[in-house]
Amino acid sequence: MKIMKTSFNRLNMLLLVAMMLWSSLSLFAQDGAANLPGDPELGKKLFNAQCAACHKLDKKLVGPAMAGVTERRSQEWLIKWIRNNAELRASGDRDAIAIYEEYNRSAMPAFPLLSDQDILNILAYTIVGDKPAAAPAADQGAPATGVAQPKEGLNIWVLVALSSFLLVLLLILVKVKNTLKVIKGEEPTSVLEDFSKGVQVAVKNQKLIVFLTIVVSVFLLKELYWGLMSIGVEQGYMPEQPIAFSHKIHAGDNGIDCKYCHYGAEKGKHSNIPSAMLCMNCHTYIQEGPKYGTKEIDKIYAAVGFDRESNSYIPGYEQKPVKWVRVHNLPDLAYFNHAQHVNVAGLECQTCHGPVQEMEVLYQYSELTMGWCINCHRETEINVENGYYKDLHDKLKEKYKSKKVTAEMIGGLECGKCHY
Ligand code: HEC
Ligand code: HEC
Ligand code: HEC
Ligand code: HEC
Ligand code: HEC
Ligand code: HEC
């Protein structure tokens, strides 16, 4: 009889543990979903317009696959990262720095105009994925069907499935126990009675108490850590580039022509970033800046091997290129040529790059999406007096006598012109 009794107590404890697991798991699952009070439909539109050039849900493109990103990262982190990843990195956030290094320092643009709600919508879309109409809003927390699930990582739906499984197990255990009782001629007990008995046994079980204490403290520590990491993100902002180069000082205040430094833009596909030797044309003499004094200019000297004291180059010094961080980055599948736009079409840099001469820290101004290219090709008149392709232009002038000749008319909407 005594043995019978202890084994019943064991069973009670098992029930208790199963129940706690179940409730905490379903809490977690709800937490995950409730964290995303976003509309996946709206999110999808934003994603396609602003992110799809570099991200896909299910596979790596320019940046990582987006499915499951909400399990890798906290919501708070994601909002900061998406709004301005350079700033997050500058705050010293390890994850932000690690992923940036992993992707060879190709900087993702900042999206200062996205509201928190916009970002939550996008995140909801990364969870729900592409589904046929009537997608349940993620905040309902319903185990939706046909969800585009991330391939790796613990997904909240896995948690839901796991916890449902545990619930079923629990009910079966209760059933088994009650059947045993009936066989022995005792009154069956309810789940609630079992629960309170279980609690009584559990508080006497030291191992269980120790285990639970550990779980709770780990959880609290993690929360504390995240709390601490997010303090002071707004402070101590450091520019993202290796040298605090200001376009405002150079192209704005001092009126240096863009093409003095970016001379490649007129001649070829790429607009070059100037080498540190070009900086030395002026900085051999301009040895101090208005804001950073000698600190930033010394970095130019360190790259080219110039000694401030003796005012001369160090003999035999191996020059190190400055590792500028790329801001603009079209996917490889698209072909864009600067010379064609700057020289042939005669467009100003600012048409596409915005008011660069006012930027302390350079940022991507235009969307750089296919829609952006095509809209401009539809609207922009080509410069028929530029002396290039004279024959073609004369024919076009003939053909469209009164109308304006746009880039579209010379084939600017043909897929093959922009995609090889
Ligand atoms: C121009 C390309 C580009 C665009 C556009 C872009 N990203 Fe990224 N994204 C990247 C790259 C590259 C990385 C990898 C980190 C790095 O190199 O800085 C990244 C990383 C991320 C990460 C971190 C993923 C992880 O595993 O931690 C998130 C989240 C993200 N992007 C979301 C977005 C969202 C949302 C948008 C649209 C609003 C967007 N990105 C638009 C290029 C881009
Ligand atoms: C004194 C040299 C200098 C002048 C003048 C200059 N730039 Fe730059 N530019 C740089 C350097 C160095 C970088 C790389 C660091 C950075 O991104 O700030 C750069 C970066 C850029 C980038 C981003 C490249 C990328 O990584 O995608 C653009 C766009 C750009 N410049 C446009 C312009 C325009 C437009 C002007 C004229 C209004 C101009 N620049 C004038 C030196 C110059
Ligand atoms: C055509 C001349 C010229 C060239 C080329 C040039 N600079 Fe400058 N730079 C200036 C002038 C002018 C100032 C401002 C000095 C002042 O106001 O006291 C300046 C200031 C600076 C400062 C100081 C910023 C501060 O606020 O302390 C840095 C850093 C700098 N330049 C970096 C560069 C880099 C990097 C390059 C090459 C990519 C470069 N410069 C090329 C003319 C030039
Ligand atoms: C028609 C739009 C357009 C105009 C005009 C334009 N750019 Fe760009 N620029 C782009 C695009 C698009 C990219 C991204 C190219 C890529 O990633 O391959 C880019 C990239 C750059 C880069 C990064 C290096 C590279 O080539 O990828 C620099 C620097 C730059 N532009 C400078 C300039 C300067 C300076 C001018 C004016 C002389 C200028 N751009 C005019 C659209 C333009
Ligand atoms: C600000 C307006 C503008 C934007 C933005 C723009 N383009 Fe263009 N593009 C033009 C004009 C104008 C021409 C015609 C040049 C000429 O006279 O040949 C042109 C011509 C071209 C051509 C040659 C077409 C032909 O038939 O020879 C290609 C390719 C091209 N652009 C690619 C792109 C790509 C890729 C993008 C986006 C990344 C882009 N353009 C963005 C204005 C623009
Ligand atoms: C004026 C230049 C231009 C023309 C014309 C053009 N594209 Fe694009 N396309 C781009 C650029 C730039 C991108 C990359 C930016 C983006 O994905 O938002 C792109 C992206 C794409 C993508 C997306 C690939 C991905 O990242 O998932 C597809 C598909 C595509 N183009 C197909 C076409 C087809 C089909 C045509 C002809 C009807 C066409 N394009 C005409 C410039 C062009």
C-alpha cells in the first residue's frame, strides 16, 4: 500500500511538471505572437518595395533570409537595426557588428522613415510569409495553416505543437491514473485536485526547486542584459565610416566638384571612391580639421605613411587602403552604368544621390529599386543634343516630332538593357 502511495505521488509530480511546462510553453508561444502586432499584408507591400532587392524570405540574397528572423533577434533589436543599423553598430552592439562582418561589411541602408508600426508589419510578414488571401493577423496567435515556415531554428509554431502534445499527454496521464483508481475501487480525482497535491509534493522536492530557480534566474539575467545593452544607444554616435569624412565640408562648404574625387563616374560603369593619395593632394597641407583636429586626418596619414613631425613620407612604408564601407549596392543581376547617366544623359549626381553636399555622413537617398529606374526612364527626356548617337537621335526626333523623347523610347524599359 505504501509503495502504491509513493508512486501516486510521483505521478502527481509528473503531472505538475507537465502542466507547468505546458503553460509556460504556451505563454512563450503567445508572447512570440503578441510581440508582433503587425499586419502581414501591409508588411508585404513594404517588404517588396524596400527590402526585396536584398532580402528574400526563404533564402540568402544580398542579405540574410528573413524568415525566422524574429526568433534570432529580439523585437527591440530588430526595430533599431532596421531603422538605422549603422547607429546600432556604433553603439557597440555585438550582434550588429558580427552580422555586418559576416556579410563582408556591406552596409544595409538605414530606413529612418519607417515607423515602429511599419517595421512590426514587415516582421509580421516574415512570420506569416506568402500565403493565399485571408492571412490571419499574427497577433491572433492562431496556429495558422500553410505558414511559410523558416527551415531552421525553433519556430513559435513548433512550440505550439510541442505544448499541445504535452497537453494531450497530460490528459492521458490523468485518464490512466483515474482508471487505476477505479480499478482499486477509489473515487477518481480531478485535474485540479491532482495539481494541488502535486504542488505539495513539489515544494518538498529540493531538486525540482533548484532546477526551477536556475531557469527563472537565467531568464531574468537575459532580460537584464538586453535592458542594459539598449541604454545609451542614442549617445556616443560614431560615424560608420573608418574616417569621419564629411561630404558637407568637402563638396558643400569647400565646393569641391564631385568628379574631382569620383572621376570614374564620367568614364565608366562605376563611380570610384578616391584613394587616400588623392586626399593627400590637399591634406599634405591641411593637417587639422575644424571638428576632429588631427585625429581623423591622422588616419589618412596612417594609410599612406605620412609623418606629421617631419612633414614627409616614411620611406619604404607599405600603404594600406582605407576600408570605406559601401553604401550603395545593387544586386548583381542588375546592370547600372554611371557614364551613361552622368555623361550621356547629363544627369546631376544629386538627381539620384540627393543633397550629398549637405550630408555629414553619407546615406542612400533613393530607393534603387527597379520601379525607381523605370519610372525615371518613362519620364526623363533624353538629351538629344549631346552629340552621342547623332544618327539615332536624328531619327528619333523625326519619328516623335512633337512629343518628347524619353529614355523609354530608346529601349530604356527593355529587360535586357538592365539584366544580362
Ligand atoms: C541594399 C541591400 C539591403 C536592403 C535594401 C535591405 N537590407 Fe537588410 N540587410 C542587408 C545586408 C547586407 C545585411 C547583412 C548585415 C550587414 O551586412 O550589415 C542585412 C541584414 C538585415 C537584418 C539582420 C538579419 C539577421 O539575421 O540578423 C534584418 C532584420 C534586415 N536586414 C531587415 C531588412 C528590412 C526589414 C529591410 C527593408 C525595410 C532591409 N533589410 C533592406 C542588406 C539590405
Ligand atoms: C574630397 C573627395 C570627395 C568629394 C569632393 C565627393 N566625394 Fe563622394 N565620397 C568620397 C569618399 C571618400 C567616399 C566614401 C566614404 C563615404 O561614403 O562617406 C564617398 C562616397 C560617396 C558615395 C557613396 C558611395 C557608396 O559607398 O555607395 C556617393 C553616392 C558619393 N560619394 C557621391 C558624391 C557626390 C554626389 C559628390 C558631389 C556633391 C561627392 N560625392 C563629392 C569622397 C568625395
Ligand atoms: C581639394 C582638397 C581636399 C581633398 C582632395 C580632400 N580634402 Fe579633406 N578637407 C579639405 C578641407 C578644405 C577641409 C576643411 C579644413 C578646415 O575647414 O579647417 C578638409 C577637412 C577634412 C577632415 C577634417 C574633418 C573635421 O571636421 O575635423 C577630414 C577627416 C578630411 N578632410 C578627410 C579627407 C579625406 C578622407 C579625403 C580623401 C578621400 C579628403 N579629405 C580629401 C580639403 C580636401
Ligand atoms: C541615374 C542615377 C545616378 C546618377 C545620376 C548618379 N548615380 Fe551614383 N549610383 C547610382 C546607383 C544606382 C548606384 C549603385 C550602383 C551599384 O551598386 O552597382 C550608384 C553608386 C555610386 C557610387 C558607389 C560606387 C559605385 O559605382 O557603385 C558612387 C561613389 C556614386 N554613385 C557617385 C556618383 C557621382 C559622383 C555622381 C555624379 C557625377 C553619380 N553617382 C550620379 C545612381 C546614380
Ligand atoms: C534620374 C533618371 C534615371 C534613373 C533614376 C535611372 N536612369 Fe537609366 N537612363 C536615364 C536616361 C535619361 C537614359 C538615356 C541615356 C541616353 O540618352 O542614352 C538612361 C539610360 C539607361 C540605360 C541605357 C538604355 C539604352 O537603351 O541604351 C540603361 C541600361 C539604364 N539607364 C539603366 C538604369 C538602371 C539599372 C537604373 C536603376 C538602378 C537607372 N537606369 C536609373 C535616366 C535614369
Ligand atoms: C531600367 C532598368 C531595368 C529594366 C528595364 C528592367 N529591370 Fe528588372 N531590375 C532592375 C533593378 C535595378 C533591379 C534590382 C532592384 C530591385 O530588385 O528592386 C531589378 C530586379 C529585377 C527582378 C528581381 C530579382 C530579385 O531580386 O528578386 C526581376 C525578376 C526583374 N528585375 C525582372 C525584370 C524583367 C522581366 C524586366 C523586363 C520586363 C526587367 N526586369 C526590366 C532594373 C531593371
